[in-house]
Amino acid sequence: MQTLKVSSSQGEYNVYIGKGIRFKIDQLLPKSYEKILVITDDTIERLGYLQDICEPLHQSGANIYSYTVPSGEQSKSIQQYEQLLTYAIEKALDRHSLIIAIGGGVVGDLAGFVAATFMRGIDYIQVPTTILAHDSSVGGKVAINHPLGKNLIGSFHAPKGVIYDLETLDSLSLVEKRSGFAEVIKHALIRDEELLELLMNQVDSLENIDYDILHQAIYKGIEIKANIVAEDEREKGIRSYLNYGHTLGHAIETEAGYGKITHGEAIAIGMLFALRLSEKSYQIDLPIARIQQWFIRLQYPLKEIGSLQVDSLVERMKNDKKNKQGKIRMVLLEDVASPQLVTIQEDVLAAELSIFINEVIGNDKGN
């Protein structure tokens, strides 16, 4: 088992990474609790992971409750959030209780937001079960969606620990692997050129990915995020770099309809667009063609952006949380591993996005 320490304004917490550690969760709690609410989704419950962690939790002597939400982005809703609060109140949870989120980014964000707001904030622990959640489970950003935008209702609420059992990744579908792997690529693009080269040279298919490489990349990704969060917890500066590819990516998710295209697949398209915009903005050469062909081999559905309207996407991008004084701001790259937050004029953005969509549709052969 590997341990990473993350610093936050609410104190330090540990990220535990290893195989089979979900069966030892009672030993990894930061302290004892009288009541624990475990929140998961129906996929995780069906796979048996809920039972895997509830059994050792019973040994801690706490009263254990569980709540299962439907799988999918649709559960990050105001309605589901309210139902969870009602359940917590009915079970008489108090300020000394613990919430455990076991699942992917949806469950982590939803359960974390419940923990952040129930009785003005109680302890919670993340137990991620997807590649994607290696990013979302660390850093304390929790949120639910609004029909007009993704993650617009949220808070900063650091977990008391992250318990990442790598065995749970074995049950991921190809779509889930592809979605999560996009965030691994993001970390490499903004902070680690060597990691990017390793991934591009060694990962040519996500169906038969080498798990030693994947585990190495996940550890490195968590380390990158932990270091950035330690410097800028509240996203006043460099933490915005972690949103690379997300300005367009979130717009694609929202415009297509939550769940129609996965988070990571949308972010992959957003990263590719940001690369092209970076090249034009800084008059530099970036490995765009190589990365785009790599994305095609990994079966990212790049051409899906062709079904969306430029004007609608730009309107969605105007709701992005990085924006300031009504100006759209995007994370661009002066070079690989050298990100900057840049203001983009709306007319320029629309024109470049139109060109990008036409190029992607034309070059996305066989995808």
C-alpha cells in the first residue's frame, strides 16, 4: 500500500492506494464514529463493493447505514441531493457522523456535497472505484449539476481520507476506462511531459492496458493534483490548470445532455481543442496530430462534437466557473507541462471552434 499526504486548510489527510484495501477500511478511518452513512450507486452495489466495505465497518462498532442512488450523471441533481439529506436526517446523523462515498466521480461529488452542507459540514471519506475518480476524489471540490451547467452548485470541503482500492478497476467497462484515462492524460499534459511520453508510447489500447503502467499513472496523477491543491486549494490561481480541456468539455456534456457522452470523452475533445487554440495563440508547435491519432486509436468519440451547434457550445462556455467579468477564460499550453489561464474573445472562440469541428469531422477516420 502506498500513502500520499494532501494538505488543505481543513487539515492534512491521507490518500491510500493499494490492492484489497477496501477490506481494511475500518483500520484506515481517521477516528471512531458512532454513525456512518455509506453512499453508493446501483452498479457498485451490484458488484458487491458496498458489502465489501460495510462488513469491516461493522467491526468498528458504528451504526452503519447505506443509500444507493441510480448510476449516471443524472444523480448529481438537486432532487437526489435533497433525498439524501432527508435520509441523513431520518437516521439522526449528527455533526460527529461520517459519510463514505464509494463509487466514481458522480457519487463522490454528490456525497461530498451532502457532507459539506449537512449541519454545515461533517466528515466524509472518498472510496473511488474508477480511474476518473483518481482526479475527482482528491482536492475537496464537491458539487451537483444544474440544468444550465455542470458543477455550478458546490463547495470546497476536504475529505478526511481517500481509500483507493485498485482491485475495483478490474470491473470497469471500456467506456469507463476511456473516460477516466482522459484525466490521466490531462495531468500529464499540464505537469509531466515524461508521463505523457510514457502513456503515448505504451498505451495503444484501453482494452488490454498494462495495469502496472495504469497504476503508475494513477499514482502520478494523484501526486500532481495533490501538489497543485496544496498550493491553491480554493482555485485562486494554479488550481485552475486542472480544468485544462474542461471549458469546452463541460459545455459538450451539458449541451449533449448529461450521460450522453461521458465526462472523460468530452474532456478529451476539450483538450484537443485547447491544444489547437494554444498553438495559434502562442505561435508554437505542439504534437496535435500525434495526440489526435492517439485519441482515435483509443476510440475517443471525437466526431460527436459534430452534432452540436457552435453558438450553443459558446453559450455554455460562458457559464464556466473560471470566467471573470463576463469574459471566457481557458487553460492553454505555452508548451507541454506549461499551462496558462488565458482570456479568449467570444468571436475568436466561435470562429476557432467552428474550424476545429470541421477539421475533427474530416480527420476522424474510422472513429
